[in-house]
Amino acid sequence: MVEHALRTAGDTDTILVIGAQGQLGMELRRSLSLLGRVVAVGRDTCDLSSAEQVVATMRSVKPRVVINAGGYTAVDAAETNAGEANAINAIAPGLLATEAKALGGLLVHYSTDYVFDGTGDEAYLEDDLTSPLSVYGRSKLDGEHAVREADAAHWIFRTSWVFGLHGANFLKSIVRAARTRDSLSVVADQIGAPTPASLLAEVTALAVHRYLDDAQPMSYGVYHVAAAGETSWHAYARHVVEMLVRAGVALSVSPERVMPITAADYGSAAARPANSRLDTSKLRAALNLTLPDWREGVDRVLAELVEGQRLLG
């Protein structure tokens, strides 16, 4: 079916979603479905590590909008797999932007709080100094630069701590661990905002809708997109456990046994920013919207997991 879509797509409102099987890609397929023809491709059709596949996909589909929801996201593994991380996170976005410009279309690309070093206590603005601490963060920043240098119409949406029903993420890892272990040790000295993939997809759909209708589209450039509020990984994990207890889910751990540790104690291969706060005022003003508190998204996904009996074993 994907091959058929690649052959038949090409009308002026075609939206190409790359990374369609990931947690964000799955949500984008739903949120964009009312806006036009959505061609959703996964790694089997468009492997972002292959420049040839990236270019061939763009030239086959000829989208008016291309949304790059794919990426190399194994933060620790990137420390020893820099070549693959750079191919996917840095080179591929530049190719997508170049092809989008040739088609006169728009690229939507996603980046990360990891482009910052996490110093200070204030939320980062879009034009604050970037200084990534890891190979992953550098590869994502290089991708941003490649998109800008291609001079295509683009939005780069930086986000943080993404989770959802689909794919692997921190929330689902905590749900699984809470059912099998009698204590959890979670980093307490890194602060950010858990952001639902569904929220990212809805914001993207709103922005793309305005672009397609020429109804006061946002200015091109970088925007921060994250849920409102802030928390630590430890407080986030404890909230998840507390909500599961309230829902009557049988757990091996109690909220009191979710123990705080430092990032140094945890000992990840890649350094993470201690401060992952992102100031979203630019986006909120541009789209005239209010972003919900992080707990709303977490609680909704947990409710869906419980109600659908999808508690990961």
C-alpha cells in the first residue's frame, strides 16, 4: 500500500509523514487526516540513514508539506554510533529541506531540548545560546542548521520528554517497572516538561492547516513546543505510580518506594541537560493557544492504558 501511495500521490495538498511508525508519527497520521492526502512512510520505505531513499521518496511523493517525525533517538547509544546519528538527525533533514524548497513546499522538523547545556534556572527561549552536551544533542543541532541553510519554508519544533501510547518512552517504562519491581531509583536533578506526542501532533496540524489555507500562517523558524508546567524525572515517575494506585492497578512498588537519585548516581553514557525548561510563549502567541499542564497528558495516556488493558505485560 505504501508503494502504491508513492506512485499515486502528488496532488497539491499531499502531506508526507516520515517516521510514520514512531510515537509521534502515529499521532500525526490521525491529526493530519482531515487536512489532505496523508502519505505515511516508515523506515522500510524511507530510511533516513539513506540519502538515496530520502531524495527518492520526496521526488516520488512531491508533497506540499513534509513532516519529519523520524530520528535517531537512542541518546546513550549515539555516543558510540555518531555516524548513524548524524546521518539521520543532521544530514537527512538538510536533504528534506533542499527537496522541499525545490518543490516550493514546507518542511516541519522536530528538535530537542538537548541542543542546550541545561545551565541556569530559566526556561530557554528560541534564540538562546545552544551548547549540546552529547553526540545526540549535537546531531540534532546540526540538523537544525542544515534545515536553515537549505533556505526552505520550514518550522523547527523543539520539544522535550515526549511520551505517548505508541513506541517506547519513559512513562511506559515506569508502568512496566512498577508492576515488576519493589523499588525504583529515578533521577531527581533534571527538570523539564513531559510532552504528549498527541499534543505535538495537534499543534502541528493546527499550524499546517493555516499554511494550507493561507490563513495567517506562522512565520517560519524555530518554535518551542512543550506541555505547561515542570517536574523532575523522579516526581514524574512518582506521579505515574500514584495514578496507577488510584486506578486500582496491581503494582509491586508503592509511591514511597520511588526513590530520588542524582544524574551522577545514575551514570548515563550521555550527559543530559539539568534544565530542560522550554519557553513556549512565541508559539502560544503565534497560534493563539493555551498549552495544557503536563499532568493532563500523562493522566490521559495512563487512563487509556488502563481502560484498554494495555499495561505492557
